[in-house]
Amino acid sequence: MKQDIVVIANGAPYGSESLFNALRLAIALNEQGGITLKLFLMSDAVSAALAGQAPAEGYNLRQMLEILLAQGVTIRLCKTCTDARGIT
């Protein structure tokens, strides 16, 4: 029986490593298998998937989200949070 896991991330992209670590955890959990993983982005984390970002820190959050999507992970964004930030 597969276990359902929801990772809720709310850290600002590139402001700290909290969102990066949440995505690393999600990728690692999903790669182990035996689970159904879902990712919910809220607060400032909703801006992680915006196109055109060119991060200088050496990691790319959008790319990490694309990996999770390619692995079949369901990713949802908080509608209130996206509206507040002008993201459609």
C-alpha cells in the first residue's frame, strides 16, 4: 500500500534555503518510491516556478520543480497567494 505524503512549502525562492531544502526532500522522497507525493506551494514559494529566472546561487528552483513534474508529482499553488503576487 502506497503512503500519501504532502509537502507544503512556503519559503521565498532564493531568499533562504528553506524552499530549496523542501524541494530536495520532495525529490529524495519521490525517488525512493512506494509513496504518492504531492507538493503544495504557498506564500512566497509560489513565485519559484516563474519563467525567466536566472539564479546565481548555483541551483535553480524552477528546474527542481520541472524534475518533480517529470516524475509525476502533483504540484498545486495557493490561489490566494498567487493572486496577491499578481501570478496567473
